Amino acid sequence: MKYADFEDIMSAERMGRYLDACNGDTNKAMTLYRNNLHLSQEVFTVVSCFEVALRNAIDKRMVALFGNDWLRDAIMPGGIFDDPKMAESRTQIQKAYNKLLHDGTYKHSKLLSALNMGTWKYMFANVQYRASGKCLLKVFPNKPRSSAEFNCNNTYIFNELDKVNTLRNRIAHHEPICFTHSSQTVDTSYIINEYQKIQTLFAWMGIDSHALLYGLDHVQAVCNKINQVK
């Protein structure tokens, strides 16, 4: 495709960043755009697998403590999330539950899958963490022990999950991930850093991410391609 047609479809504003990064070379700009899409696909695959693994690990803990329909029960009057401090989480769960109920398709597994990563991130926020019995750090049995130098508590986990969630949302909203933040400088160090953090979180969960993602994970290879376009 000619660059003029490509730009007409994607918009001059969107392509301007890529064109600047490639010093006006239109062929390189299109290649960089396509490589960014490829990187987004690769990273989203890793993030998706992590999100499902996290969700399921949380669910196992909560089912053991609160029963098979713990998520639905949590938002009912007197439930563990029936607290004004958890209004946002409760509203999101209630909305998903009401839709399933309206459609006549409610099952606990469907309610789980209807919720986004933000729900699971907030399970480690202080108020939800306490309401759920302070048990969820057991989702990460291999995490380091807290020390005077490094407090690996629920707040630390929340902050790490927030970074993963931010990356997920950037990709979902079609933001480029091949640049230094708010610039046209090609730099994959942010992605490599976040990718390595996800690998660490997998390891803390006791999951062999390399085996899990066998044949799916090409993040480093695509980053290398992008770095060659500079």
C-alpha cells in the first residue's frame, strides 16, 4: 500500500509520530506502525494469560473461604463488599451480575469472566484485602518475604498489578507502545521492563511462564525488530 493511502486510513495525526521517529521515511514509518501492532498483539497475549491465571488463583482462594458463589454473595446486603469504601468494585460486579441475571445465564464462572483486570487488581487494595480475610498474598506463594528494605505486602502487589493493568489498557485503546512515553523516540525498554515484571509475578505465583507461553511469546523478538527500525 502507498503511504498516502495508509495515512488516509490511519490518519495523519496518528502516523505523524511514526513519521517523525523515522526521519520522514514513509516506508520505515509504515513498517514501524506494523511492528508496533505486532508487539501489541504479543504483549496482550502475555497479559491475557497472566490476567486469567491471576483471576483463577484469586477465585480458588475465595471459594475455599466464602463458597462457590462468593463473588455474587460479596455484593449482596451484608456481603463482604457491602461497604461504601468498596462502592466502585461493587458497582462493577453488580452491573455484570445484573446482566447475566437478565439474560438468564448466570453462573459463577461467567461472572468471573465478565469482569476486567481492574477488579482483580483491587482485591489487593487495603479495604478489599481486609474484607477478603487477608488471604490473597497466598496467591503468590513464592514472593519474597518482606524486610526492612523491601515490604512485599498487598500494597506492593496492588501497585505491580496496576502497572500491568495500565499496559493492558494502553494496548486495548490502541496507544503505541514502541516509544518513550510522550515522545517520538523509538524505545522498547518500557515494554521489556513490564514484560519482565509479569514474568516475575508468574514466578511468584509458582507458574512456569515459559512452559505456559510456549509458542506464544515472541515479545523480545518483536522488540528487536522494532529497535532495528530506528
